[in-house]
Amino acid sequence: MLYRENGQFKSSYRSDQQIFPILQDRIAMVALLVLAVVIVPLIASPYLLTAIFIPFLILALAALGLNILVGYCGQISLGTGAFMAVGAYAAYNVQTRIDGMPLIASLLFGGLASTVLGVLFGVPSLRIKGLYLAVATLAAQFFVDWACLRLGWVTNGSSSGSVSVAGLNVLGLPIESPVQKYLFALVFLAVFALLAKNLVRGAIGREWMAIRDMDVAAAVIGIRPVYAKLTAFAVSSFIVGVAGGLWGFIHLGSWEPAAFNIDRSFQLLFMVIIGGLGSIMGSFFGAAFIVVLPIILDGLPYWFGIPIDTATASHLTFMIFGALIVFFLIVEPHGIARLWSTAKEKLRLWPFPH
Amino acid sequence: MKSLMKSLALAAALMATATGVFAQAKEQFFPLLAYRTGPYAPNGTPWANGKQDYIKMINARDGGVNGVKITFEECETGYATDKGVECYERLKGKGASVIDPQATGITFALTDKVAADKIPLITLGYGLSASQDGNVFKWNFPLMGSYWTAADMLIQHIGKKEGGLDKLKGKKIAIVYHDSPFGKEPMPLLEERSKMHGFELIKIPVTAPGVEQKSAWLQVRQNRPDYVLLWGWGVMNSTALKEAQATGYPREKMYGVWWSGAEPDVKDVGDGAKGYNALNLNTSGQSPKVIQDILKYVHDKGQGTGPKDEVGSVLYTRGLIIQMLGIEAVRRAQERFGKGKVMTGEQVRWGLENLALDQKKLDALGFSGVMRPLSTSCQDHMGSTWARVHTWDGSKWSFTSDWLQADEQIIKPMVKVAADKYAGEKKLTRRTPADCQS
Amino acid sequence: MRKIGEVILDVHNISLAFGGVKALTDISFDVREHEIRAIIGPNGAGKSSMLNCINGVYQPQQGTIALRGKTFKHMNSRQVAEMGVARTFQNLALFKGMSVLDNIMTGRNLKMKSNLFMQALRVGPAQREEAEQRLFVERIIDFLEIQPYRKTPVGRMPYGLQKRVDLGRALAMEPQVLLLDEPMAGMNVEEKQDMSRFILDVNDEFGTTIVLIEHDMGVVMDISDRVVVLDYGKKIGDGTPDEVRRNADVISAYLGTSH
Amino acid sequence: MGFFLETLFGGLMVGMLYSLIALGFVLIYKASGVFNFAQGAMVLFAAMAMARFYEWIPKWFGFDNKILANVLAFAAAVLVMIAVAWVIERLVLRHLVNQEHITLLMATLGITYFLEGFGQTLFGSGIYKIDVGMPKDPVLVLEGLFAGGVLINKEDLYAAVIAAVLVALLALFFQKTATGRALRAVADDHQAAQSIGIPLGRIWIIVWSVAGVVALVAGVIWGSKLGVQFSLSLVALKALPVVILGGLTSVPGAIIGGLIIGVGEKLSEIYIGPMFGGGIEIWFAYVLALVFLLVRPQGLFGEKIIDRV
């Protein structure tokens, strides 16, 4: 394995400021994109696409958004589900009420709506910290859950409170088949991942992390906590909102508020913790892990003929998640992403450690 | 990303082997969505057990349907929509030809998908009320009843108690409901009825899953309604009964939908639930022949899915019925498309649409007395709307009304309107008579 | 060669209390341009509280602080920073999760103007800005001789070097007044020498005015032009090192003899 | 008027239960600085243990005596909760000493999931019954004063009394016993406590055990009212606003906060709810707490937080 940065000298700071300073990483990234864009759609079965890849992509996007808030800015949120819900229902409303509203526009509108709410519930974060903020975000969760069930206009007056979308298309191209949906979600994730990466490695990203690591010191060097925190809430909830729209439109197609309940919020938080707080890559790892693990556990009995009934399997999932959360918090607070990068470090020095 | 790719590759590989196992010919595969965990497990479990046992029994007793063995795989949804979708996607890959989501939310999510995948959807006694209109909902089968028929029957029954529907004028009827699509689905009909008969309808939502209902019952206490309809599921039912007792609301005045009238709902309330009434689509108890066969061919062989003493309980028996109808649809389809063949989703759909279970057939199946005859058509995907009220006497359920039936005059037009609205939203056209032949 | 100039920072009758506890009572002193001004005193004398008042972390109940003749009473840290006051911390307040480079870059944030969207897209201006500021930061890194650690997370660096990064972050703001809170606390001899050298260089080369809290009397007396002495939140001495050395109150405060 | 009193009373009763759960939060937070999100899961776990042992123990030892069964089941459940506390201290807390609050909070989220999964694996997912012989039927009082009288639920009354007694006991435990004093020392300052030779580990085990027993009592009361089932762990979510309102570090705060929230949410549901179509209590409690936070970030009785640099 030739993983070396020797001989790759940076002639300018700009080149040193690339996302992937090391050539091999750039190659790997390109390869990965090819894999994701070309190979996966070719080989993956509809099941893999609809039941694993699409949810993975969308939840990874949501986790990415949450990670900006929790991982980079250090503001905990237990109400992510609510922001997804707002994104989904807002997108649904413009989509159904305005004729010929382009799909992407609706989804982005969903994001904006979620941003507004995000900033609104972010305001307490200026005055209250940590644990208290967690409770504030829970308030958002329960309020939105309730509003989506109770306020008729949110669901466009559907008597059951469940809504659904159909005939999705972008500029005439239908978004119906698994492959189309997969690619659609993939594009969103790729674009937002890039934008997010730019933010977190830019000035604003440094402000967020500064607030996270030592808010008083940050204030002293002229960082406005108000601005830093609220932008974090805004960016985060925008991304989460868009993810919510995708979850409703692309993955479920028809949904009820329960699709965005508090369990979703916890699920996303776990993705961020396990994947890696303060790491874009981590959001991907976390999402992949949490999407795939239960499916594998469910599958085990059938694949290996191990006599686990479905109930035990899902209890097991609970226990394993719980244990892993604690494990990572204790052993590797930066989650899988850090394990990954340490592996790379080792690789750089290999075969001569120090 | 590497780790992801690896695990996916693994998953894919395993998946492949798995499907390989199930893809052999001469096997009719039934996907079983179930929830044996979470707030709804108490009711989900017996239901799921009934389904499995019936399949096991058919294989053991008759060797399948005309020689076609029946295989199944269960998938835990935990009543969660996204998990349900995942289960559906996974199991459909294994040759599913009919599916029962066991949850209103999942039903909503699957309704669009099944049409594309050509897999019929059985939602016996739940799901989308409008989907009874087979001309629009080609793939949905709310057999034996919907929330609208249920609500309608309850109002009729209460009317009888009062000595005529006209007597309902000025009465107060409260509905304590699970705050979700499941709980809200009956509202249109109840509102319709309250307009017709001039009774006041008081809606009291209970936040899911319904562990904390004090204020709901304080509201009951405040409004002092003449009757309370209970529209709950899972842990909400028993909690409601306990709170009713605690607030001293007469259980005799409480009427539950057929999802709120099973053993788990009343068992640990015991005497507290005495006098509580609920609709029921089917009998319970171990006397029917089909139950006897299950005990004989499955449980006595130590292959029973659940505890033996729960065999024949209300929801268990409902599971049996659902499974039986699914299998009978396959049988019916075979009559047309070839005996001893494995039926596709489309063929089973035809079977479901042309079910003709008269008393004779039911007796032959061992379901005499368990349920009423049922026959579906291209237009009518429900088949029949019979149900009875049963009452808890502190230790067991016993029927306290004869068979009730929903009032077509009210249901039909509502279904039509709702179905047309749906067709409009989804840009569907009603099926032609020709299409009905297919 | 630097020469002491006008009064740049004028602290006037500052009093600060937490609940009942009086941290500072009626403190006044001034700082002249280009000078190195030390604040000394036993633990709990209120030295750090004094700095916290100056750069707006605490709001004193009484008194005013004037920067270049601009008087202010209630001013938030941001405004103070904009007026060119930088600060290092007694118990390291670095951003542990971030690399040395990023830590010092935060010091340049005030200078960066491109908005959120430009940053997200990394289009021309944002890109250029980033590179420019990076250039400046690299100069500081060279000055502090921490080049090899550029990309290391500060959490993993030895204590002495972390102190340098702390200084670097403050310098990145191109401050006119630099507040140093015990920059040599917990250092060994040569680390202290390095640090003193840096402080003097900063003072020489950039002409930065320096307000310094330090315990090590040797260092204080060597490098500072004038010294303020606090004890139990009161000012008990002010003047050149020699004057202070001869001040009876100061001696008793340090020797702990009551009077 | 009569009905208003009923609502008020109902609210107070529910509030008492919230206080009981909130108490668990406060105890643990005071002693180990952990915001124990798992308190709800502990309530569930304890209640399940109690309910199941009540079924199993008579089977195992072949006797049929309700009281004895209850006593033994309770004892067994207490042991279980102590074991849980011990394991948590061993495997989690001691590895996270002096970590940030957020980290600890997230760790307890992990514990929550583990306990829920583990609990259902051990004890099953059905609805189980706790029968400690509490009266189920209500009584009417003050019929003279108001038409229809005021309906009071005896079980609630008993529950409230039990809760009150428990609180009193805890107060004594903290004030009078050596352990209690040690606990208070730890609560005030971990390092200091350690330096004067108070063994943190042991203290934490004790506190978590106490919290476990509090959870058990809450579970028994709640369980005998509504039955024991998975969803029981959700009541913790209703207790969070209580803690926030009362202040994380204050025992009286938990009690009074509980009562305020209990009454507040019931009154709001009954008198404001209908305007919005009902179901508002769950978020109303939170918004109540939130608004309060903005005015007084440290809660009713919490200690003020000052940033030192």
C-alpha cells in the first residue's frame, strides 16, 4: 500500500488548504465517487438501494447537519426529528399547494422553514447551556410532533393526518425507480457534504469550534457567541430540514408525524456520536453503521440458522447500540472517524513507526 | 467509507444466499410483518403467533396448498413506519405475493409502493377506509371491515341500546383516541353520524403511545359523556380502562373498536374492566375445529409459536383469519391460473378480489362460527362488514350482541368521495370493467 | 528603539463584586503606550478579575476604563477586541479540539469579511482571504518557533508550547494592548527565558503595549517598566520596580506580616 | 368549581409522581454531576423486575401468599437496582470522571437504550401487573359543597403519601447519616471530597443505588396504577421539565417543580387544550420550563453559575 505524503510539497497555502491535501486521498475520493455514482446503481439490487443505500444517504445528510451543531459548535440537540419533520411538511405544503413547484425548490424551502424554527429554538442557547439546552430542544420535538398532528393546514387537511406525494420529477426526469431516487439523494448528500466541509474548515467553522472548546476565550478574541451559535443552528437545521424532506419524499413517499418522532432524534444523535463528533466523514460512518447494524442483526437468524426470534434480535439491537454509545464515549470520543484517521496515520509511517 | 462498503458487501452476500434458500420453486412465500417489541408488543405478539401457527398447520395438515408448500419470514417492525418499509423491501425480494403490514402507518407508506410492485395489501379491519373501493385501490384489501364500518356499527349499537338512533339526539358521545392516523381515521364517519342524529361528538386525543392519560379522563369526567368510544391500541387500552376505573366512569358505557377488545387490554385490569364492551370481528376460544387442528398439528408437536394457552385468543384468532384469507386467495388464484403452481402477486390479487367464502367453505376450513361468510369483488374489496359486540365479565369475553353490519347507505358515498379525492391527488383513473377481468 | 508614549489605557476607580464577595475595590492605574506594565499581588488579590474587567468578560459595578481616551463602562468582549485589546489566559484557554494553525487563525477572524455563502462555496474572495490570513499566521508561527506543530491538535502539545500558541493567538489580532495573564506560570527556567524573550520582542518589534500578570518577581522586575500591586482587591502600590520594591505595604503583603 | 378542584388535585397527584422521578435525577446530578437520562429506563427496569419477580418467586418456592410475594419481589428488585448501580459505576462512570456534562448525558442515553433492550430481554415485552393491594376505585368528597362533589382517587392519595414518606426518609438520610454528609461533600466539590479521603466510587454506587430504589418506588406506584410495560420509560421525559424548573441541584426544587408541572399541565390540558384540539400537555410542560429558564437559567432553587477564566 503506497500511502505517503513524502515528496508532495505544498508550493502555496492555497494548495495546502485543499480538502484532501494528500494525493492518495484525492484518488480514493474520486474512486469512491465513481463507485457511488456508477458501480452501485449497476450492481446493487433494488432492495439494497431502497432499504439500505437511500436511507443511509438521507440519514447521513441529517447526521451531517446535526454534527455541525453538536460536533462542531458543541450545542446538544435532542430535537433533530422535529427539524426533519418541519422540513418534510413544509416541502410537502409548497409541493402540493403550488402547482408545478419544482421538487428541488420545495425541498430547499423545507430547509428554510426548518432554519427559521432552528434559529427560534436556538435563541435559548444564548442564555442556557448544555443540559438545559437539551431540554429546550426536546420542547421543539414535542411541540412539532403535536403541531403536525393537530394543525390541519400542516397536513393539507388530510383527515388521517398522514400525507403522501407522487409523481416526483426534476425537469421532467422522473424520480420513481430506486436508482433514480438513489442518485437524487446522492447528489444532495454530495453537494451538502462539500458545502459543509468548506464551512467547517473556514472562518465560520473555526468560530463554531472556538465556541465549543472555550466560549469565554472565543468571546475575548472577538467572536460573537450569538452569531456563531445562531449560524450553527441555522446551517444545521437547514441541512436537517432538507434531509427531512428527502426522507418523506424520496424514502417513505407517504408519512405521518411518527416518522420524525423522538426516536429519530436519538437515532441521529447516536449516529453522530458513534460516527465521530466534529467530523463530516464521521456522519457518514455513523449513518452507515446505524442503518446497517440492525438489518444484519435481523438477518442473522436466517443467514446462519441461529435460533434468534425477531423480538430478541431487536432487543439485542437496542443493547448493542447502548453499549456502543458508552464504549465510544469512553474509549474514542471522536468515534469511528478518529479510528479511521489513526489508521491512516499509522499507514503514513508504515513500515517505520517513528 | 471502506467499513461501510465492506459491511454492505457482507449484507449483500448474505442476502443473496438467503434469497437463494427461499427462491426454490413450489413454495409460496408469505412475508410476515410483526411487532413483538415496544409499546404495541402486547397486541402485536398474539396476532403474529396466529399467523405463523396457521401456516405451520396448513403445511403439516395439508402439505400446503395443492402441494405448494408455504414458507414465511417474519420481520420486526416495532410498529415504526420506516422499519416497516425496510422489512417490506427486504421480504418482497424473496417473492412476496401478498402482505399484511399490521400497522396503519406502514399501510399508508406501502399503499403507493405495492401498486408499483404488484403485491396486494391485506389490511383486515384497519388501514385506509376509502381503500374498500377496489376501482381506485386496485391493490388494497381492507377485508371484513374498516375504521369507518367499525365506527358505524358502534353508533348503530349504541342507538339500539337507547332504543333507536333518533334517541341519540342531544346525547354526548366522546371518543378517546390514539393521536395518530389510526385514531383519526374514523372521525369523518363519526362527524357524519353526529350530524345525522344530532349527538355531540367530543374528541379526546391521547398522545401516543398512551401511558399517561390522566387529563384525557379528567376531560371525560368534565364532559360526563353518555358513552365513550375507545380507539386505542397496545398499552393505551389497558391504561384507558384503569383510568376509567380511577375516574369512576362506568365501563358499561365504554365501547372499543375491535383493536381495543382483546385479552391483553383487559387481563391485568381484571374486575376493573368488568362490563367494558368492544367490537369483535371473530370469536375467541379453543373450540373451533381450526384451533383444534393447530393444537393437534402444531402445538402438540412442540412447534407452536407462542404459549399454548394463548391459542384461540381474540387477536390470535384474527391472525389466523388474516392468514387463512391470504392462503385462500392463493387457492382461489390457483383454481384459475393452475393448481399446484406458485402464484404471483398479480394472481393472488385476482384471488383476493374473487374470494367467495360461503358458510360451506368456512365450515370445511374449520372456521364455522368464527367469522361470517365473505365474498369480494372488483368493486368491493371488503367483502363483508359483520362484527359483534363482546363484553368483558372480569375473567373472559362473551358476546352481548348479534351480528351488526355497517350501513351501506352512509359508508358507500363517503368511500366514493374519499376514493375519488385520492384518485385525483394521485392522478389515477377508475378501473374499467375490462380491467376487472384481468 | 521603543519609547514610552501617551497613556493608552486608563483604569479609573474600578469596583467589582460577586454577590457579596468584593473582588476589586476602587482600583485606578494607567498604562502608557509601548510600556510593559505588570500587575502583581498574592493569590486572590484580584489580578485576573482586573484583566477580565478590562476586556469585558466582567462588567464592573463602578468605575470606568478608557482606551485611547475613549471611556467605556459596559462594553462586551467583541467591542474591546475590535479596539485592539488581546489577551492570553492563566489556565490555558486554547481551543483544544483544533490544530495550532486553526487556533491562531481564530485570532484573524475579526479581519475576515467574507460571508457565510461565500465561505460555503469557497469562491474567489473567500479563498483569497483565507490564503492571505494564513500568510500572516505563518509569520507568527515562525516568530514563535512552532513550525513543526502547525497541524497538531493543541491538546497533544507540551504545556510550554501551548502557552506560546496562546500568545500566538493573541498576537494574530495585531493588538495595540496585550494582556498577559501569568504567561510563565508552571514553566521551567529556560521556558521562562524563551517566553520573556518573546514578550520583549513583541514589545520591541511591534511596539505592542503589554499588561502583564506574573508571580515570578525576578521576571517582573527585569522586564516591566512599571508595576501595580494588588492585595485583597485593593491597590497597595504603584511605580517602577525599584519604588515598588521599597514600598512597605507591598513588603508586608508579600511577607504576610500584618500591620 | 368542584371539577376545578378535581383537576387541581389530579395534577398534584401526577406531579407527586413526577417529583419522585425528578428526585432520582437530582440525587444523581448532585453526587456525580451526571444528568441521568436513564432514570426513566431505571424506573421501567425496576418496575419490570418487581412485577416479574412477583409472578416468579411464588412459582419457584411454591407458596401462595400475596404479601410475602410482594415483599420478596420488592427485595429482589432492590437488589437488582443495586447491581445495576454497581455495574454502571464500574463500566461507565469511573471511566468518565471529570468529563463534560454533555458527554455524560450522552453516555446515559446509551445506558437508557441498553437497559430498555436488556429489560425486555429478561422480563419480556408484555403488560405486567403490580398488585400491592392499592385501592382502585375513587371516592366522592365534599358532596355537600359542590354539586356532584369532588372525585378523589384513593390510589393517588396513597401514592402521594408514599412519595412524601420517601422524600422525608431521603432528607433524613442526607442530613443525619455519615454517608449522607459524605454525599453532600461530594456534591459540593469532587476534588475536595477526594482529597479528604471520601471514596468517590463507593459514594457513586450508593447514590445510584438510592436513585435506583427511588426509581423502584416510582415504578411500583406508577405500575400498580397503569401496569408495567415498555412505554413506562417515557415518563422520564415528562419529568425533565420538572428538573429544569426546580433546579438540577435542589431536592425541594424537584418536589415543588413536580407539583407545579403536574398541576400546570393538567390545568392547561383541561382549560386551554380544547382551544387547540387537545393533546398540548406534553409540550406545554416543556415550554413552561423553557420560558422559566430564560428568566432564571438556574431554575427555582438551583445555584447560580459563574464563568471563571
